[in-house]
Amino acid sequence: MSQSNTLVEAFKQTNYQLNGHGKRNIQILKEAITELDGLQESDMYGQGKIIEDFQAKMADYLGKESAVFFPSGTMAQQIALRIWCDKKVLKKVAYHPLSHLEIHEEDGLKKLHHIESVLLADKTRLIELEDVLNIEEDVACILLELPQREIGGQLPDFKTLEDISGYCRDKGIKLHLDGARLFEILPYYKKSAVEICNLFDSVYISFYKGIGGIAGAILAGDPSFIEVSKVWKRRHGGDLISLYPYIVSSEYYLDQRLPKMNQYYEYAIEVAELFNQCRSVSTLPIQPVSNMFHVYFNISKDKLEPILTAIYKKTGIGLTSYVVEKSEQSCYCEINIGDQVTKIPKGKLTKGFQMLDESMKNLKY
């Protein structure tokens, strides 16, 4: 068994785990449907009370006139950008080099829609107003991801968002929000979802990340935009005969966890501080701006995994199930704070980090 597999197995055996809301198993759906009326009618091909009510609820929450439920965010975002490109008769959009569309979707935007991407900023930092002002090509739409996951979930200040939004409106450029983790950034900005979404022409949000549902996404915007998106949803095969398992779990966990976002954020700050107190360990950002952040270890992946495995077996606390090699002498992992961290006794959590610190101190470099 490889060291990586050993780490995963050790993580699974722990009594307490730092990341997320718990195991992704069938229990997620069972809990969501326990109190539902079994005779309630399902949605059919995008129509029916169960889907229409939820779409209206989310449109209202986001401050948009209309919304449509998608089985995946990948589908929703490619369609959003296609609509804006068609409207301007210009097949170019701009976004961060580490956008999900650029690195995780097998070039779906380019291969399926023949849309060219213009990359803003570089891989190490956020998009700033200056990057937008200095775009040398005409683009139909700019996509901003809040938070920027691949660089630790960093966020621009709100004034920067306002300035970018104002510039785009002046220039007739559509602004789309990759808000997969929109709920998670509200405590940092101290803004409502409506205040943030008002800066954007279209918005996508996810229901399986911070919310912890099975799958699913919402795309929101003006009525004409949403009507066209429904046509593209059908073309993409997204109009399943029924989407109610996704919708039911999305609404159930949304109602449960949306009020806890501030708690997750505060715990993230505490946990990041514990990591930063350990030798040769640091977080990005140093102080998180949402419930997620990256942890960097100045040690090779091969040396770190046995250390973590030993900590898990000794304390019963799992810090992460994986680490990713950054270089020969460094690696990192992503931390997402949810319900799980609230179950860990503070004393045990402190002991786990003390062991990590001691192990890193005693390591021969």
C-alpha cells in the first residue's frame, strides 16, 4: 500500500475529522427526505412546484429576477458564458488562469462552445482592477471567482469589486460571478448575497460545497437570460426527467447550514492560527477570509504523510485525507471548515497540533 493510501485509510479510521460536514454517503439524502410527504409530486423536465418554488426562493435570496436549477455548476457556467458571447456576437471571455473552466473542465468551453479565454492576472494572485483596465482584447464577459479557490480562497476587497463592476457596465462587458462558495464569503464581506450579486449580471452558486448537498447549482439573472439558459440546459442534457433528490437535499442543507456560515468562518480563523503556530507550516491566506484555506508544509510529501498518519493513530483526529506535492521539499492541502470541527473537543484538537509541531521540529532536514 502506498503512503498516500495509508494516509487515506488512517484518516477514515479517526474519530474526529477537521474537514467538511462528514462522510459523503447515502445518509445525506436519507436525512433530507425523512420528513417529506412521500406523495409529493416530483419535478418533470424542469417543471413542477418542487423545482419552481426553489428557483424562486434562490432568485429572491440572490436579488435576481429569475433562477434555474442545474445538475452541475460546470454546465451552468459554460452556458452562462455562451449566452453572453452570443448576445455580443463575440466568442471571447476573460477570467483567472486558475479558473475552474480553465483547469478542471477538459476545455469544455473551448471544445463545446468554441469560446476563447483571455487570462487575467497571473497564477499567484487575484484579479485587480488594473488587470481589467489593461485587457488588450475585446471580451463579451469577465468571470470573477469569489473566493479564488486555487490560491487559498483569497478575496479582493469589496471596493475592487465595485470598481470592476462599474467599469464593465460602462464598457458593455457582462460580469459573471463564479459564486460556488458565495455563502461562505458573506461573513468576511459583511454583505448580503443581494449586495454582492447586484454587482454581477449573472450568478452561479453551488449546493454541495459549503452547503453539503448531494449536487446541484443555481444560475440566476434577468428573465431573458434565464429563459435562454433553459434552452441550453435542454441541449446539454441537463433537463433530467427529475432533479428532486438534488433539490430536496440542497434546500434541506441550505436551511441548516446557511445560518452557521459565520461560525465556520470563525473556526477557520482559529484552526489556521493553530497551523501557523507549527514549525515549517503556514496557511494561505495567513488569516482566512472564508471557511476554506490552504496549508503549506516545508517538507516533502513523502516525509509528511507518515507524520500525519502517526498523529491520526495517536490522537484519533484527522487533519486532512491528502496532501499535494508542490515541490521536492514542499506540499500542501486544502482545509474546508464545516460541522465536523465543532465535534472535536478543544483539548484533543490542541494535542493534535502539538504533535504536528513536535514532529516538524524533530525532523532532520
